[in-house]
Amino acid sequence: MAARLDVRKTYKLYVGGKFPRSESGRSYEVTDAKGRFVANAAKASRKDARDAVLAARAAFAGWSGATAYNRGQVLYRVAEVMEGRHAQFAEEVARAEGLTAAKARAVVDAAIDRWVWYAGWTDKVAQVVGAANPVAGPYFNLSVPEPTGVVAVLAPQASSLLGLVSVVAPVVAGGSTCVVLASERRPLPAVVLGEVLATSDVPGGVVNLLTGVTAETAPWLASHEDVDALDLAGAAPLPGEDPTVDWGALEAAAAATLTRVVRPAGSGASGEADGAVEPDWTVLPDGPRRVLAFMETKTVWHPKGR
Amino acid sequence: MTATTPALTDRVRDVLGSTTLDDASLRRWLHGLPGVDEVGAHGRAAMLGTRSIKTTSKAWALDLAVSMVDLTTLEGADSFGTVRSLCAKARVPDADDPACPKVAAVCVYNDLVPVAVEALAGSGVKVAAVTTAFPSGRASLAVKLADTRDAVQAGADEIDMVIDRGAFLSGRYLKVFEEIVAVREVCDEAVALHGRRAHLKVILETGELSTYDNVRRASWLAMLAGGDFIKTSTGKVSPAATLPVTLVMLEAVRDWAALTGEIIGVKPAGGIRTAKDAIKHLVLVHETAGERWLDPDLFRFGASSLLNDLLLQRRRMRTGVYASPDRLTLAT
């Protein structure tokens, strides 16, 4: 019997619910933790980033307009589908991060649990941070959090799945839509997450995943007028390496178009332009901070009276 | 059938090569036109669509495209307010950039022409009205002429008429021809009223003509009858303007100019939504009809959402960052 030919997988982008190749036609080599060739991934260009923002903007009305409860159900469904792909995730994470099979499985468990944790927050954040404010006048004064819009996310460079889930889930749980730059050197778990999202009930365009060189595409997203917030988690380099992303410049570009910015961990309150480190994503967040980082507070005054 | 209907001028007789003007002679002439190579038309349109236009050429093309837009609103819900705001947008497309050109015209239903004429007075932006029982064209000739006369008297600079597709498809070419001639005569009445004639655009509604051969025939028939422009579609039927259809029509005006010396304009309308689409059309114009047609007097885009995308691209080229539609007026 003839030897069976391998059916190799083409890793593509995930934009607007579809899996396009890069508009530029480029790809780059992805290696495992030991530097051995694993696959060619699509290398997104600025135009792919632009298309992704368009897709995210188009999806925003539907996603933010869905009830919080419904968003929670949809996100929980994502966790179910991730569970079904557990083995595939574990294999990709083990290769990307150089973990043993057992440790990789534990990372995937944690990532699914993190997704469920954020799914639970969808219909609870408004109760936690919303308020009926006491005011000196005959008014009902109510504050409610609302999703900010389109969020550009630089996903963590080291933690290719748990870190990714920890930054993407809070954005979509709050009702925003996002364009995610996956870990530059460890992009493959993000591509699998894209396949999970495409086969769950998340509307196309709510999450858009781009693989490629972070320092190349990030400035276009930071300066994009139609991006409402920027998460710089992925500006922190891989442990022991020099930073390739100048997150201070990204923040400055974002400021020019009034884009909300979440600085990377370790950058300090004063915002010195280096020192970004990747936090330990296995630690459960102490509250929905990341959800609220991508929400705006709307306060309404309504006259009382009979 | 008499040998000399009023429309059988020397000009028509020369082109037609016939001393009679009837369905049979028109049919002989139109069906004698060479057939359109459909695969070739698709291939050529696709090939020209891949051409990349960069930096200064792109900036020039975007400005030209803005100046070619017939900013259109043809909804049942149109009100005085929506037309006025559209006219304000036509005068000053991008309030952030005084260098941005004005659009060519505003296109409305005929009852809203007075509103548009008032709002655009002195701006140089033309007012186009759709008439002749737009979009179906299913009304008697008397009604169509009254419809047109109404718009002409109200001060429309341009009349967009629809042909009778039912008559065209069933081979009653003379009816189509005579209707265009009659509407054109009404357009000429504008000379007495406003000191200039109203330009006539003839909408072929290519989405209903089924074949490229028919598009070519309808184009020639409309030009023979005296249309100043041939326009692809009403925008109410899908498919509307596609690149191959525009290609066939551009070939028709090119060949017509070679035959008669008359320069006829082309207006693709409907379905052109992005700056990229618009630039593809401009490439097609340049490569098919020639540079002469890269002029708002001879080429127009019938569109509404196209303008905002053109403005976003202009803004992107000016500022270096991707622009947000939030910064523009009228989200269409």
C-alpha cells in the first residue's frame, strides 16, 4: 500500500467570520519552542488590519445591541466548543510554548475556565458598577456601563492561549468587538481559537484574529480613527528578549485620535516607555477590571414628578 | 408606416443607412452590430481592475471621482430635509478640507427638484431629476412627458429618463426610440425657460437587458435618439453597474464618436460603493474610451455611499492614518 500523503493545514487570518489569506499574499515561518519549523502562517498587512477594523465596526451594532444575557450564552457556547477541541489546543500550545503534554493540558483547562469566568460577567458588570446616584434635585440619576466600540488588542507574546483568552474574552464580554494581533512567534493557538469562534454562535466580525509582525501592524491600529480602545498587553516581549514594540509611541498615536489605552503590566503608573512585562496569566483576576476597561459609563438624568 | 416620421432627420438617415425609420430598419441596424465577446469583456474588465494606482495618481483620481459623483437620493422617504442636507454635503463634501472638490450633481425625484435647485443656487452643482415614471418606466408617453416637463420647468439641469425595457426586449425599438426623442424635445424646452437645454441621460437598466449584446444595442439606440449620456441602471434592480457592462457602454460611446463625431457621456449607477470600485471604473474609462472622457461632463458615478468612502480615502492620504466615518457628515 502506498504511503499516505500528509494533508497539511493552511493557517489563515480570521476576519469578519471568514478565513482569508493576507491581502498582501505574504506568510512567515512559525517555529516551535526549540526553533524547528512548524508551519507557515499568514503575515497580515496594514490593509488586513484596516479590513478587520471595518468588519469589527460592522459587527458592533449587533453584538453590543444583543442582551447581556444572550452574549453570556454565546460566550459559554464558545467554551463548550473549546472543550471539544481540547486535544488540538493542547498540541498547539505544547508546540508553541515548549510545554509537556500534561502542562499544556492544564493551560488549556485554565483558558477554558477563564473564558467561562468572563462569560459569567456579561450580565453582572452593570449591577456591580452601575448605580442609581443620589443627586441634589428632583431627578433619577442612573449610571450604566456601555461597550466602547472597536478594540485593538495586542495579544500577549508568551502565553499564546491563556493570555490570549484573558485579553479577548473581557472585550467581547463587555459588548465591544475586537481586532486581535496574535502572538507574533506563537500564533497557531490563536488560529485554532478563530476556528472555534467560527463554529460557535459568535457573529462574524466580533473577534478578528490577525497573525503577523506585531510591530508592523500595531501602529496602523493605534492611529486608526475608528478604533476606540487599544490593549497593549502584547507590547511586553518574550521573557529574556528585548522589546520590539514601542508601546509609548503606540500610546501617543492612540492619543491623537482619542483612543482609550490599556498599558501593559509592569509599565508603572508614570508610564516609562520600557519595563513592560507579561503578567502571570494563571492568576485569576480579582474582578472584572479588564471588562470595565473597555466600557464607558453613561449617566442619564430623568426628572421625577407626578 | 410613413417613410418620413419627424424623427427621421438627415443625421438618423445617415447613421441608419435607411430611408425608412421603423422597427424593421432599427432591428436590421441594431442586430447588425457586432456581438459582444462576453468572456473577453469579463476578462478585460477583470484585468484592468487589477491595475494598481498609487500616491499622486491616486490622489488625483480620488479628487476626479469626487467631482464626478451624482449624489443620489431616490427613496420613498425622501423629505425636504433629507434633500437639503444632501445638497449641503454636495456643496461642501468635506468640511475639514477646503481643497475637496464639489460633486457634479444632486439626483432626486422630480417633486424635490425645487428644493434642490434652491439649496444649490450659485454653487455650480447641477440638479438632476429622474423622470418618465422612474424606475419602471411603465406609464403612457403623455405621463412620461408631463413628468419630465415638470422637472424641466422646476429648473432641473439634467434629466435621467428610463427606457421602456418591455418594448426594447420585445423588439419594438421604434417605440423606445420615439420616447427618447420626445423626452429630448421636452429637455430642449429648457432653452426658452432657463437659457440652456437640460442634459438628457438615458437609463438602459442593464440588469433587465439580460445580455451584453442587448446593452450594446440599447446604447446605440439611445445615442441615435439623441441622449447626451447613457446610464447603466436605476439602482433599483440588481445587478446594477458592473465593470463589464460599463466596458460595453464605453466601447459604444467610443465607436459612436468615431462614427458620428458626437461625444456622449457614460454614467454607471448603483452598486459602486468603494473608492477602489470608482478607481477601477476610471481605469476602464481611460483604457476604453480615452482620456477625453475623464471629465465630469462625460463620466459620472450615480451613487450615495461612494462619496463617503472617497472622502475617507482622501482623508487617509492627507493625514496618514485610517479615517473614521464618524468624522464625516451623512452616514449613508
